[in-house]
Amino acid sequence: IAGSIMLQVAMLDKSLVEHLLEGSPYVFVMAMPYYALACAADASFQCAQAPQVANSMLAADFSTPLVQDVLTFMSRCNMGFYINDIRLSPGSVIKGSYLVGA
């Protein structure tokens, strides 16, 4: 790709900056799915911490069985975003971007 851009710069009398500006919308469009995956991974990470937050907020009412059941359910249900039964985590997004970029 870089070689073809250099050839176009030499042949068409366009500056490199003009070529970069022409291609910038495509870069943003290609980055949108990665941004969506990163946001979903962040939400999954926050969902994993939800039982601890609920436990700290309901610490005064911990003696009731309903609160204990809700906290047990929250810790067992593994909330978050899943793609093909694989939980989306920040690490998996980074690994996927590494594989795409390599």
C-alpha cells in the first residue's frame, strides 16, 4: 500500500498530505468496529465487578436472605457481552487487534 501511494504521489503531483486526507475517512470507518468492541469489553469488565459493588452497597442489609440470594445470583450469572459463547474481555480485544494487525 505504501509503495502504491508513493507511486501515486510521484505520478499525479499530489502531496502526501492530500493523499492522507483523502484516506482519513476510511481509517475512521475501519476503526469504528474496534471502538465498538473496546466499549463492549469495557462494559463486560464493569459487569464482572457488579456483585462486589452491590455487596458494598447492601452491606447493612446483608442479613436478609433475599439480599444474599441476589448477590449469589449476580456472582453466578457471568454478566457481560458474548460473541459465539466467548466472553468479550479487554484482553480478547487486544489479542484480536494484534492478530488482525500482524
